[in-house]
Amino acid sequence: MLTGKQRAYLKSKANTMDPLFQIGKNGLTENFVEQVKEALEARELIKIKVLNNSSLEADEVAKEICQRADAEYVQSMGNKLVIYKESEENKTIFLPK
């Protein structure tokens, strides 16, 4: 569970990031979730964009991905969402206490 200070730190890091994935009309497939898991292991912090042709909302996508990928929800802004998961082998982000 992230603290407020940790969440604020991750938000500031994600502010300059471009979305790594897009969710469209196909929604959340098993293959998509696997790609997200791999990206989280490599980068720890990712941003995802939910396209207008998707029937899903950013909040519900974030909850579903976090549950299936065992990740932490950071924030959603409009149609974009940010997710964090500490990497087992490629730790690059050191959260404040």
C-alpha cells in the first residue's frame, strides 16, 4: 500500500511520461495484461491511455489491471492512468518513506 508521500512522488515522476499502452475496443485481454506485467517488471511505473472507442472507463481499467497484475494504482487523469509495481530484478525507483 502506497502512502500519500509515495503516491505524490510517483505522480511527479509520471507527469512527464508518455503512455506506454493504449486500450481500445478490444478491452482488457489476457495478452494485454501479460504485456503490462512485463512492462511493470522492466520499468516499475507505466502510464496507460484509454481510447475513446473503448467501452471502459480509466478508473475501472486501473482497478482491473492492478488486481490482475498485483500492482498499485497511482492516479488517473481523464482517460490516462498510472500504475506502479516494485520490480524484482530491475529496481530503479526508490520511494520516500
